[in-house]
Amino acid sequence: MSGEVIVDALPYIDQGYDDPGVREAALAMVEEECRRYRPTKNYLENAGPEPSTAFETAALQREMERVQQRLPMEPLSMKRYELPPPPVGRLGEPAAWAEAVDNSHAQLSHQATRVLNLELQLQYSTEAWRSYLHVLQALVVRSQNVHAQLRKQIAAVNWERKRSQTASGARLRALRRRWAQLVADNYRLERALLQLQQQREKAKGQTTADDETPDMDMEAVKNLPDKLNSETEKEVQKKIEDMFAD
């Protein structure tokens, strides 16, 4: 069935993980799988080419080319802070001096704007920073609440899994004991039937010395207890598995 989930492990009730050799056997299986696994194709071929240039601007591309060519970085330009006079050849031109004056006005305007920004920062930056910190604190509290809620949900899921698996474990143990008891009862019944059949054949005088021995471990069946409990369950289970192994 599509979407069907087969549960083959109950970690809250399963036992035997700490038995000697279990960890080594699991690691050996992992190593064997790693030796047999040989990737033969590119698993990213369906994803298309890597969009490495999707966010590269022209300036970034030029910088990448410069680094690739091992060229030195260009020095920081300070022309915006300079007030050069007109060139020597244009000292007598009024237009050249007008351009120099316009440049000086632009530089002074820029510096005045910077001074104004610094004054505004001195006056309002403290409260603005405090407000920003309050916003950050609110975001932190909100994230912590979401995290705590998620942890509660995870804990609730884990507790539900533990409760469900614990209840299932008790039912599984009861069913296992019942199964072992029924198998043992079947063997006892088969033993009694064989004994009755032998008595019947002996009574009719039909039993011969070369009769075949029944294909089962009669001594193991005789040793099965009449009733099972938690102490004898594993022992009975082992005897039953040994009888089935033949």
C-alpha cells in the first residue's frame, strides 16, 4: 500500500542493543554496505547547472577577474575629497575656474551634510538604538517562546510514543507468552497422541522393533513446564526454537 509505514523497531521496549557483539555486528554491516556501494552517476545532474553567477554584479565580476589574474587592488580614490585648481594650461579660462568653484561648493555641501548627520546621531542615536534593542529583545522572547512550544510538542510526541510502545510491549510480551504456551501445548498434545498411538499399536500387537522414531525431540517436549511464567519464558522459547531448527 502506498504510504504504508512498517514499524520494525520499538526503541522504548526493545532490548539487546547493549549485548556483547551487537554494536560490532552493526558496524560490520555498515562497513560492508560502504564497500559494496559505488556511486556510478552524478546525483545532482537533474538539478541543472549551479547558479554561481546569479547574484554577481558587474563590479563583483570585475573583482573576481582581478583576483583570478592576481592583479593588485586599486588604491582608494580620494578625488572626491580634493579641491584641485584648474589645470596649468587653463588658468586663464573663466570656465575652468567656474568648474573648480562648483566642485568646492559640492565638497562643502557634502561635508555640511556629514556634520548634520553626526549632530542628528548625537541627539537621537541613543534612543534609536534603545528602540532597536527593544525590538531585538522582543524578537528574542518570541523566538524563545516558539522554541519552548516546539520542545513541549516534541516532549509530548515522545511521551506518547513511550506510552504507546510501553502498552504495546506489555501486549506483545503477553502474546509471546501465549504463543509459547500454545506451541508447548501442541507439542504435549502431539506427545500424548503418539503415546496413545504406540499403546494402541502395542495392544494390537502391530508394533515392530524397527519402527521409525517420530521426527521430534520427545525429551525436550517432556521437559516443557505445564505453565509458563516470566522466568521460564526464555527457556521455553529457546527449546521451542531448537525443536523448530531441525
